[in-house]
Amino acid sequence: MQVGFAHSNTRTPTVIDNASEKTYWDFYSANVDGDYSLVLVNMDLIPVAPIAGYKFMGFLGVNFLNPKNGFYHEDELKALDAIEGQIMLISGHDAIYAGRKTGGGTRDYYFYAKDQKIVEKILNELMKHYPEYKFIVGSELDEEWKAYTDFLYPNEMGLNEIANRPVHENLMKNGNISSETRICDHFILFNNKAAVTGFIERAKALGFHTSFKTTGILRKKYDVNLQREDAPTNIDSVTLQLKRLAAEFGGAYDGWATFIVRE
């Protein structure tokens, strides 16, 4: 057995170069109408949504030719990438590309536009270049951008998955066996010692070994460390539970770390 160490409390963004600007995109898994799906979303839009003038939500749904378990066959990837490339060219001019959902036998692209009819016309013209695909084009009034904020943008579970991905990627890159149980460390920050005491009591009841250190003179801060044996493959449920528990006591979850285990 060989070991290493991996830690993360920040996410390196996925950057998509769209003409003259670069935007931060990320993805997460979700259950959409009973289907396992992957959602890719423009994370940069959340601070500015809704954008004035772009009040129509446009939609393009492309049916996969030979779906397997709801996803496309690898032979379709070139065409699907080309369709998305054309969509990226549209974005920033007639529409804003907000994200896409893949699963359930389709890839669904979502936009926001100023003119409802122009976007539908552009999308229909685009799909003429891909006659082998069945597709649906539609649009509706969505001035509050509910499709983006309530559907595309990740919820608490999705954000938790995104936050954990850097550690998983680091582990995989180093040949880790993620299904094997090992000690995992978790880091939580507090500004109040009484809150630390209450939090630690609850964490011990969950089977964690606990410790904390104090920093600062005039404004004391408390760094709590939790340890427990878990498999990285199951870590999402663990970190979500600890984030909720930390928030209950006014603390902030600050990431997790573990050893790399190889054969």
C-alpha cells in the first residue's frame, strides 16, 4: 500500500473561451424526471441573473440517435460538440447560453434572448445542418430566469458535488483506489467557542474524532478538525451532512483531505 495526500477547499473553474470572453462553467449530476442526468451550467450568470432585456427562455432539445442508459453513443460526440460550438457563437449576440442537461435520451440546451422569434429561427436553421437528428425548439417568457436559477443552477447537493470534485480528481490522477476506506480529515471554521463545543458534541455522536486550535488575539478564531474512516466514493453525503451541521452552529465547512491509497 502506498499513500499520498490530497486536499481541497476551492474549485479550479472550467473555462470556456467564447469569442472574446471566458466564462466559468461547471457540471454536476442530478435526477431529472427520474433520469440520471448531467447538467453543465454557466456559473458566472448567478450574480447577475436575471439580465435586463433577456426575458425569453429559448430551448433546443436534441434526441440521441442510439441512446444507452439515457446517454449518447460516443459516435455522436463529434456532431453534438459541433452543435454546441454553433450555439456558443450565437451566445453574446442574439442570446445568452445558460447551460445544458444531458440524460433521458436527449441533450437539452437553454438560452435567454431578447427576441423570442429570432432565437427560434436561428435554432431551426442550425438544426438543418444535422438532418439525422430529431429535435424540439421552443421558447417561453421567463423574466425572472427561473429555468436558470431553479433548474440549471446547482442546488445544495450539486454545489457540494462540485466542491468535492478537486479532491476526487487529484486522487484519480495519482492512481487512488477510491472505494477503499481510509481516514478522511474535515476542516470547519468558527468564530465562537460555545458554538465549537456544541458542534463537537454532535460530531462525536456521528463517530468523528475531534480536535481544534485557537488563533488570533483580539478576534479569536477556532479551526476544528474532524477525522473518521470513510471511502472517498461515499464522501459527498458525509460533507453535505457536515456542511449542514456546521451551518447550524454558525460555522463554515472548509474542505476535506485524505490519503492516496494505491495497490
